Amino acid sequence: MYTTHSEVDTGSGVPVKEPQRQLYYIELIKDIINKKENETGRKQLMYVNTFGCQMNAHDSEKLEGMLLEMGYGRAEKETEADFIIYNTCCVRENAENKVYGNLGMLKPYKKKKPDTIIALCGCMMQQSSVTDTIRSKYSFVDIVFGTYNLYRLPELLYSRLTSGEQVCEIMTGRGEIVENLPSVRHFRYKASVNIMYGCDNFCSYCIVPYVRGRERSRRPEDIIAEIKSLVADGVCEVTLLGQNVNSYGKGLEEKISFAELLRLVNDIDGIKRIRFMTSHPKDLSDELIYAMRDCKKVCRHIHLPFQAGNNDILRRMNRHYTKEDYLGLVEKLRENIPDIGITTDIMVGFPGEYNVDDTLDIIRKARFSGAFTFIYSKRNGTPAAVMEDQVDPAAVKKNFDSVLGEVNRICAELNLEKVGKVFEVLAEGVCGQDERLLSGRLEDNTLIHFEGDHSLIGSIVNVRVTESRIFYLMGKQEDL
Ligand code: SF4
């Protein structure tokens, strides 16, 4: 799906305001791309390579939307593209190494096809050590920009195309929220909607507040307008996105909480399902739990990262809650929404975490229906990176395996309990592994593949679970 934009007047000079300014540059680039196509006799192609989280994936939808609007087509692989962009992640060292590895492979490609434009953007670029390395060792990269100025891709690309010089623009500070630029969606019936950007929490291991800046919330009227236009375009499920959605509204002129926003979204006609992520336990209010309970379109699911179970580790992580607080929240959620699915993030191997007894205790008591489990990755510039008691990797691996084993055992048990029962499922599309099947998700976010007609895609159907696996279910459409 792809949203286009209204006519732009390129005869009255460069607009000062956004998004008109970027729409203006998109028009200018259209002419350049047209010329190139006439010269080469083929379509100009782009390739967007996304690393990292759902926020980055959503940012890439905006990058792709702008590039399609400029006139680029999509390349199937990097080595067919005339414009290649990496939207990078720096949350773990692995993700950074992958970017450098891929860049190394692009060097000979650029040598062979010097007209190819290579751009890097996203979280990694907000670190000066990275931009210094790019400038010194990867001088064939054409455009470098960060997370605050993603919307400025058209202007930066225009500058590169017309000057032939490398363009590097890294912004810091508060960062402007620019609405109404072109965007694409990868799913027809579900979409992500940013409700806020940045994070103020400074968990001691996390680089995000340094690279995505302080929290900035979008105005509720802009969020509602975007969701209404998505509904008009056929979307029936939205996921409200932010690093910490529970603190939505801080800094806005209008006083509004995330719970109130959820109720407003619930009132939009045509929306069938509402999801949100991510929630920080310290900000999960009773008001939000009651809104989840009362709003029928809000899915019975919450992603509530707990990271570690030991109170001393949680304090050193700067998480502002204890194991008991977290388990209290789980209890309150289940009291109010008995069928809720709770998923989480768990980090193993934070400095000083020699055993995971408390983490295992939370896993057993909270009974998560899914968890992202990670090994702690040292991020330079964060307080945890200079903590002395870094744990021996062999001990971390052993602890990680026991955490993963316990998470998987409980997921499998919960999935087995679903066999024979009927659940509402949004049929999202054809199953990637078997095109006779459809794939979708239960309200609690469990993935299911089921037998059903392709005409059901986009609707909510009743599915009886026939088999369970650790990470997904199998089922059959149920005629009720
Ligand atoms: S809440 Fe903590 S872990 Fe999440 S983005 Fe903010 S600082 Fe990072």
C-alpha cells in the first residue's frame, strides 16, 4: 500500500515549512529520475535494508514511501538498486557489525557502478564514533543522516544528486515531528502508527535515549486523523508505537494520558483491533489497565518487558521497579483482564548478574505467552558499559539457556491449553510456508496458521486450534 501526496508548486521557491519543503524536493528529484530513465532506458530502483526494531521498520515505511513518490521502483536485491539505504540499529553490537559487514560488500559494487547512491541513516549514525569511522573508512557512502532528520531524505538526496559531494547531516536536540509525508504499508489490513518518539528513561544499559532523543508525543488529533485515513484505506488493526507508550502525552499542550488516547482510538468507526507497544512497567497505571479492560477493540495482550528479576540488578539497570512491583502488575492485569496474554523482554548477563534465580521465578509466576530473550550487549556511552563486574560469557550462556528453556516450556504449555478451543483471528495473509494456509494472530498475539479460503484475508474469523507448537498454533476455520 502506498500513499501519494497532493500537487506541489515548484515555481515559488523553496518552502520554509515542513512537510511542504520535502514535498518540493521530491518533485525536483522526480525530474532527475525521469531524465536518468530516459538516458538509461530502464526504471531507477531502490533498496531499503532495515536493521533492528519495529520503530525502525516503521521508519523504513516512510523512507520507502518518499522514494516511491520520487519515482524509484523497488529492487528485489541490493545489487540491482541505483539507490541503497541502510536504516541502522545500535541496540546490540551484533546489529552494528552486520552493517559494517554489509557495507564492506557494497564497496566493490559501488566501484563497478559509481552512479549508485549509498545512504546510511538511523540510530547508529547518531554516534559520532560511527560517523567518524564512516567518513574515514567508508568514504564511498554518499549520504549519512540520523534519527531526528529522517524526514529530510528528499532534501539530502537532492543535494547529493546536484552537488556530487558526500552529504552528512546529524541533528541533536529535541527533533521536529513532521506529519503527512508519503509512506508505504507492508500489510493491507494492519498498520503501525507512531504516537511518540524518543525515550526519557535512561536504563543504564540502553543507548536509545542517546540516539533517539527525549520523548516527544504527537498531537492526539494528528494520530486520530492518521488512523481514520488508514481505516478509509482498508486497515482494521493498528499498533500504536512508542519506546514507552505509557508516558504518552508528556509535554503536549493538551493534557492527555495514554489511557485517554486509547479510548479515543477505540471510538474510531471501522477499527476492529488496537495493539500498542512498548510499555514500561514503572508507568503502567491503573487507569491504563481499566482502559484496556473497558475498550472492546483493544486486544487482550500487553508487551511488558521486565529485563531481570533480581532487585539489585533492576536498581543498577535504573528500571525503577522491583520484582514484587512487576509481579503485582501481572496480578492486577490478570484480575481485570483474565484472558490477557503477557509477553516480555528478558536480558541475561547484565554486569553483576551471576545467577538468574529471580528471573526464572518471574517467568514461572507470570507465565509469559512469548518473550524476546537477549544476552546483554555492552554499549559504549552507557553507564553499564563501565560497570566493573562484567560477567564471564560462559556463565552468561549457561544462564541464557536456562532462561530460554523455561520460557519455551511455558509457551508450549500455554499453546497446548488452547488446542480444541475457538478464537477470533485476524486473517493477515497467506502463510509463507504453505500457500494453502492462512496466517493470522489471536487477540493475545499468538501466531496461528489455519485452513481457510483466501477471500477471508482482512476479516476476523473464528478458528478452532487443532495443534500446538512452541511458537505458533495450527487451526481450522470454524463455521459458527
Ligand atoms: S525504556 Fe529503557 S530500554 Fe526502553 S528505550 Fe528507554 S532507555 Fe531503552
